[in-house]
Amino acid sequence: MNARRVSLFPGRPGSRSRAALFVVSASLAAGVAVGPACAARSSPSLMPTIGAPMARGGAARALQRDLAATFDAESFARTTWAVLVQSLDRGDVLYARNPGMLVMPASNMKIVTLATAAETLGWDHRFETRVLAAGPIAGGVLAGDLVVVGGGDPSINSRDGAASRDFDEWARRLRESGVTRIAGRIIGDGRAFSGEPLGQGWAWDYLGYGYAAPVSALQYNENLAELAVSPGAAAGAPARIAIRPAECALEVDGAVATGPEGSPVDLDIQRAAGSNRVVVTGSVPAGAKETVRTVAVADPATAFAGNLRRALIERGIEVGGTATAIEHTSQAPDTASARLLFVHQSPPLSEVATVLMKVSQNLYAETLLRALGMRRGAGTVAEGRKAVAEVLTAWGVPSNAYLVADGSGLSRYNYLSAEAIVRILMHIHGDARHRDLFIATLPVAGQDGGTIARRMKGTAAEGNAKAKTGSIANVRALSGFVTTRGGERVVFSILANSFSVAQSAVDDATDKAVVRLAEFRR
């Protein structure tokens, strides 16, 4: 397949019992805050896990005082900061604060997922989707079912019209195979990923929203649908609710009112795990345009089959049967004996990873974690975690510096240390196979439509700092690379947990620290 131009749109945030959490090690590595302003909070031991010398000199001490003052602001008295800043050129530590402490990373977990996927799968890895004919083909008619067997491809979606172009190609290839009419059904098979389709520890109130879409080996439009709510004729009237596309295999139960003109949009979306019923409540203002929210599709394989059926009919290929997932059929076709018509390949991992990191796309990260498991023989989270641990061990990342629950960081059961993130980024930067490709996936401060496109504008960090964000309730993170005014390349990880101030205040402090790094000169 030809490479696609990637469209970037702002992303959203990115259970079983906690006892089931994969624990690499239960121990915590202690850390320290550096600088006179935070001496009262320091532990007796100076950075026991880092193994790198502290930067010396007046400029370095001034940097440490300034960063300590930022994180020691009175508004952050109850905030846990875990920070590590290290020079890539000299190797010394410019600043550290609780660098070995395990904290929730939010979407900084995607750094771990992508780094290990790049190492294990390779940047040229492509997901494959197989299209099978479960029946003979004669006179233009497939006398049986068309079966689509997914391999995890997340890229058949609406970004830049990719799915439309893909289905144009599929219709063409079906005709080349002699098929102009399918007498049977369109059957989706997403069983290559087995086990729980949701991340471990995902909150129940996430599940209706698009950022918490379940994972399948067969995925259409990132397993999302659009929920459109339009006000009624006047305040007090019921609002109109529509879901798009109709083939998303969701049912909507709505109780949304029309509020007074100028009132705020107030919508709550809920969906129980495993249910295809979406419950929408709240209000929208009279006279307003429709409000659109993305919702998670509950049955991705069925939704894929339904959307493919519609697309083929629109392209002139008749379909006599219905669309469904293979696990819902009472008479499932034998895919082992079915005829392979063609194989669809995704763009390479290097391109998929750009969407993953720039917009913080959770489904892509969960897909990669299961793809790592497939490389070990089973497309499960458990096998994916083992693959992650193997890579990190080989890279010298301490096993007590991380806990892996999911691939995206949406789970509050994930824990990372700033030290672990910095070590991973340093390894990536030092490996010519990975450095440029990985850095190209990171959002750029003040530029490029990624998650920090509006941050640090007009500063020394704009167009300079390249870093991955992280955000869930009471968690903010930013980790990546910046070049100082003196031309020194620096890697940093700044993680904040357990704060009660506005997220914007934490972001402002984080950005202030990164800008200070960009202005630093030895």
C-alpha cells in the first residue's frame, strides 16, 4: 500500500481486580529533590538509582534552584512531582526530584509501548487483513460468505479518507477475483486478539467515550462512532439524537433536554462493559448547532462487517446476506479451507506511530501491546507485557522501575519512574535505528498540530522541545527532548500526580521548566 499523509486531530485522555495487575516488582526506588529550595523534602540518599553524576558549576546550580522553585510553589504543596533531567551530550544529571518514585504516567506509557514495539516489530512492520471467500465463485457470484480476518490494523479509518480509499481498492480487487455479487454474508473475524478488549483498570465511566474504545484484531474507524445531539424546537423540548454511521452496532437510549439559549452543553455518556446500549443524558442549548461526541463501539468486528457491507454495495457489489462477527454465527464458515482473495496491508509502523504519539491515540497503543503478544504466539495483553519486560531488561531499565497494566496509559494501575522513562529515551536516542523515526512521532512545542501545539509558543522551547504528553484525572506528564541555548541536547521526564489544582497550573509549571531548560547555557 502506498504511504498515507497523516491527519492530526486533538486527542482525548487518553476492571478486573488490582490483584491481577502485572507486577514486575513491588519495590519502590527512592528519589530526591535537588536544590536548596527543596532541601526540606529531600531523602537522605542522593539519587541511589541513577548512577550518573550531578552537573556542577554556577549555571547548573542556578538551573537547579530555578526548577526547584517552580516545583516547590505553595500551590503544589500536596503535589507529587517525579522529575529527571539528564544531558545526552555529557551524561550528567541537571536536575532530579523523586526520580525513582513510581507514579502514574498517563499517556507517557505510550513511550514504553512504542519503544518496545519499534524494537520488537520494527519500523517497517505492517498489519495484515486477509479477505477470504468461503464458497465457490462462478458467473460473478460468490456462493457463500465473504470473511475478513483481522490482524490488528488500526489504520482503516476516516483520517484523510483512508477507509474510503481502502474500500475502493477492496471493491476493485473483488472484481478482479471475479466477484460482483456476494450471495452470503459479510463476516468479520477479530479473534487474533484474545482476552479482555478493554484495558485493565479502566474506569467504568470511561467506557462510553471514544478514547476508551475496546480493541479487536478487526477495527474500523478506530472503533468509534459519532453521537450527534441537536436541540429541539424550543427550550424544554426533547433534543434529537442521532448516531453515525448506522452500521456501528450501537443502540442509543437518550434523555437529553433542550435548555435555554446560551446555556452550556451538558452531556453524559455511559455504556456498560460489553453492552451495545449507549445511554445519553443532559441538555443542549436552544438554537445551537448540533453537538457531536465520539462514542466507543462495543462490537468492533460486527461494526467492521456492517460498514464493509455498506461500502461494497455503494461501489456496485451486491451483498445478499447480513453482516456479523464470526463469534455470533451459528454456522461459522471454515476459514482454514476458505480461498484467500487478497491481503490488505497497513502503512508501516513508522506512520501508524505518528498518529499514536501526536494525538495520543489510545486504541493504537492497545493494538501495539497485543501485537507484541502476537509476536510471542498469542495476541493477549499478558504476552504483550512479557515482550515489554524482555526489551526493557535488555536496555538496562530496572525491573522495579515500572508496572505495566495497559499500553495506552488510560489505566490508573500503570506506574513508571522518571528514571525509567529517561533511560528508555536515552536508549532510543543512542540507537541510529530508532532515534530519528521515534523523535519524528513526538509532538512539537508550539507547532505541528500535536498535543503541545498550543504550549510554549513564543519561547525558546517552541519548535525545539519534542515531547509526549500524559493526562488522566489528577495526573499530568511531559517527557522528551529539548536542546539548550548552548546547543546541548537534553532528555527530560516531568510527572505530576495527586494534585488538586487545575491541570492548567500543572501544565504551566511543566512548560516553565522546559522553557528554562531551553534557555540554559553552561
